[in-house]
Amino acid sequence: MQVGRIARIGRADRLWSPSVSPDSPAAVTVVASDPLVVLKSVFGHSAFRGEQEDVVRHVVAGGDAVVLFPTGKGKSVCYQVPALCRTGVAIVVSPLIALMRDQVEALKQAGVRAAALNSAIAPEEIARSRADLLGGKLDLLYVTPERLMMDGFLAMLERLPVSLIAIDEAHCVSQWGHDFRPEYRKLGMLAERFPGVPRLALTATADADTRRDIVERLALNNARIFQTSFDRPNISYAIALREGGRRQLRSFLDRHTGESGIVYCLSRKKVDETAAWLAMEGIRALPYHAGLDRETRDGNQDVFIREDGVVLVATVAFGMGIDKPDIRFVVHLDLPSSVEAYYQETGRAGRDGGPAEAYMTYAMADVVQRRRMIDEGGADDTVKRVERAKLNALLGICETAGCRRQALLAHFGEVYPGPCGNCDACLSPAETYDGTEAAQKILSAIYRTGSRYGSGHIIDILRGEPTEKVTNAGHDRLPTFGVGRDLDDRTWRSVLRQLVASGIVAVDHTAFGALTLGDGAREVLRSQRKVQLRRDRAPVRERTRRRLEATAAPVSGPDEGLFDALRAERTRLAREQGVPPYVVFHDATLRALATARPRDIAGLADIPGIGRSKLERYGPAFLRVIAAAG
Ligand code: ADP
Ligand code: ZN
């Protein structure tokens, strides 16, 4: 297809209509075909972020692209802007119906002519969208892969000018990924059916296997691959031992009043209990898990998305396809299933680029339980080995004394120079010490008692506690009895936990959690291997907290009172139209408004996130709020 000049001229007559109003949301949008002008006038962003511009220019010029950006880096712009710069309708394939609805709504608010076709849409609306499509009145059309592949649909599209084809969540094509969708495999045929139409595949999953599958299965061999760092600099990471889980959660949430966040628990029961307890504590918390009836579950999800400041307590069943941009925190009360899962789940925070926190608490019991589940599970040995390695990688990040971000990114094969200055390890570095002698004492106590006892008994022996169990077994006569009086119980448990995490001490589940010597234990006993240990931090120290807050705070902060008033206005406008508040404006836009306090339309136009359509639609209302605040 001839792009560039011809497409641009073709587009130039479609001037942006100044008559856009809430009653005519689908008015013609485009001002110009220069990507930067489109970005500013339609989306209100003053500059492209990172690699966005390269992708956009490449696609506008007709090239294919594979876009591997982490969540929140702004993948949508990569196809939405080219869609408006090129002639014809852009086809966006997406597997997630709920997400489609919100994206189409957000586009309409920006004055873009967008529609979605999927099984959740009423027949009348489908008929209307079809008519718009055939009449050349659509800029973007979102479809599920099933709908796209339906008989006749592709043939109909072939007769229309198609500006580009974007395949979102492209990792669904890969069996290696966690969201494999067989119908994605068929999308490869689009290459033949739409020759000359640029195609983009976009995903936040970037391991080598998935990437190879995307290129092969979607026939993107000539595509340029755009990949950015997977770092999410605005997310701060903290991982703590679980010690009085509820108190820790409470004090964490106290720092996040009025913010939206997710609290992940491993079991449905814990979800229910935690949500009920938080509600009793006066926090607006709602449960979400697969055991709830559909209506309750969807209702709770809806409240979380549409209202400000709700805490959603959930199992991992929640989150796929949620692109609420202003989730300010993600808490894991239990160990997640892998580093990949942890990164994906925490990645749901801070999509809008604003400061966000990922906070995990875990206990040794989680590790022991997880190991048992793997060992006793029905999987074959290879799978078990992979699962053990995954758990160990996760533990490595939990137990590291170094920068969490560096460890996380290293897991994804990225070298991060670190320290990042925005994780608990960087903000309050853990002290490390030579724990070789302590480890030897533990190992020797385990060995001398025949590898038959659990941690309580072993620690009693080391601490010289003559309990009944100890004396009955004659363990008070062992040379190791009392050799560990210099350390308290908590410290011994910390040493033991770290030894279990590193595999030097193993736990035998078939013998009621008896401790045994693990890999490398003999080398430690023979002083051929040193053991470096980390002193446990006190849970969520005041100091860290203040420093975390300090890094998060903008240089010259917004007026809090005005911010709240603007937020109330946003809620009102969103309710009126039945859309989520962030579809009206993002938090960052409200914050910028509360800081800059523009007095007129010209001043408003400079605020990030306010394109021309929203300026007309909402400008006067927000100017009134600012004026009323004095
Ligand atoms: P992804 O799909 O990669 O997770 P999105 O496309 O949802 O990311 O964008 C994430 C957020 O970043 C959105 O809130 C979007 O408005 C914002 N955003 C995207 N590009 C820009 C930009 N160039 N300038 C400012 N904000 C942007
Ligand atoms: Zn760090």
C-alpha cells in the first residue's frame, strides 16, 4: 500500500470538528497526520515516551512491528496514533472483552471514532458499528479473534481500506505463555489476506520462546522488533517477613488511604476473611475469587474499576485484562507462584506512571508448603525440577540482601546497574554477616540427632533448653546442646529460614517436616564453603516508609484540597456517563491541574492528558472547580 504522502493528503480533509459534545461522541477527530500533532491534539500527551515514536513512525510508513513493552509503557499509542495518521480503519485484535469496552470508551471520549465487535455486544449496536464500518466512519475497530475469523467477516474487511492490523496480547499465540488461545494461531493468515497492510503484534511478555512464536506464528518475519527495558521505575518494591500479617497490612494500608489497590491472597478463604476484617476496620475492601457467584464477583470488580479508593482483596483469578491505570499498590500476603507471576501481578500497579508500591509478606511456612505441593504433586520429574527452580528463583529475590529491582530484572535477563534507590533493600540496606559458624551449629545439630526433628526441637537444642522432648531423647548430652545461647530464638529462626531458602537445609515432608542436610551442607560443615546471611529487618520501618514517601512526592506538590474537589468532579462526570473515572481524566492530569491551577482554556490545554475533545467536553466544568477553590 502507498503510504506517506498520499495517505496524508487523503487525511487532511478530515478536519477536527469543533462541535464535539457529549451527545456526538463519534465526531471526526483528526487534525493532522503528523504523529506528534495527533498525540497532542487527540490524546493530550506532549511527547512520545521512549521507543513509542520509533514504532509509530515505522508503522505510519507501512512497516510491520513486534512491540515488547512492559505494562504501562504505553503500547496503545503505538497503534492508535498510526491508525489516525493512515487512511482507512485500523483493526485491533484483542482477546479481552472487558478491556475492549474500556478502550473504546476512552477513545470515544478523546473524539476518536471507535467501536468494538464481540459476543458481549448487543445486536443493534453491532449492526450500527457494521454500518459505520462500511460507511468509512470508523478509525479503529476492536474485535475478538473469533469474530475476526468468522465467515464473511474477513472478506468484508478485504473490500475496505484497512490502515493497519494490531494484534494485542500477542503472547496468546504461544503455548509457552500462560494465556494460550488456539484461535490466535489462525491470525498468521492475515499476512496473506492483507498484503501491504502494516501489522503490529504487542505484548508485555518477552521471554525468548514467546517472542519466537509470535514472529513465526503471526508471520512477522520482516517485522522490526521494538523492545524496551522491563523496568517499571515508578513501582517501588518491598518484601518483608510475615510477622503478624494483619498488623503489617494495616500499617501499609494506613499510608494509602483513599487509593485503589489490590491485596492478593493464596486461598479463597483468606480472601474472604481478609476482606471482612478490613471492612470491619473501616477500609473499603471487597473480595474477588472464582468461588463467588458471578454477579458478586463482576459487581465487585466493577466497583473497584469505577470508583476511587477501593481495595480489592483477591486470588490470582483477578487481574487479567484489567487496565485500570491508577492502581497505587499491589500487596501479596502470601508468596506468589513464580517471579514471572509476581512481576505480572505487581505490574498492574502504576500504569499511569505515577508512584506505586509493591509490597509482599511471606513466611517460611509458605516455602515449606510450596515445596510440599511440588514434591507431592502428580507432575513428572522434569516438571517438578522446573517448578523447584522457579520457587528457588523467587526465594532468591525474597532473601537477597541486594537491590530487588536488580535481582528481578536479572531474572528476565536484563542487566540493571542498580542500586535503584526505590526498593526496600536500597532504601534501608540489610546488614549482612558471616553466618558460617551459625550454619555449622545448625547442621551439626541436625546431623547428630539423625535428621529426624523439626526446627523447634533443633533450636531448643542449640539454645540449651532442657524441654521434656530434649531430655527424653538425651539430646541435652549432645556436644551441640547449648552452643547457640548467644543468639535468640528469632535469630535462629532467621538463620534456619535462610538455610532452607538456599537449600543447604532440606525439609522432609514425608517425615512431618524433619530437617535434613541439603545440597552443599557437607561443604559448609567442612568449612569449605562460607555462608553469608542477612539480618532480618524489622517489619516496615518508619524510616523506610518516610523515605519511600519522599521519593514518591513530586517536587512542588498539588493542592490536596483542590485535588479532592477535582476528583469529586471527575466522579460526578464519570457517573453521569456510566464510565470509569479514569476515562474522564487520569490521576496525573488531576494532579497537574491541582498544581498548575490553570484559569482559562489556553492554560488547560497545556495540561498533560487533555486533548481537544476533552478540553471542550470537560474544560469548563474543571475551570469552575478551580475558580471556586479560589
Ligand atoms: P500498556 O498497554 O503498555 O500497558 P497503555 O497503552 O495502557 O500501556 O498506557 C499506559 C498509560 O500511559 C496510559 O495511562 C496512557 O495514557 C499513558 N501514556 C501512554 N503514552 C504516553 C505518552 N506519550 N505521554 C504520556 N502518557 C502516556
Ligand atoms: Zn533497589
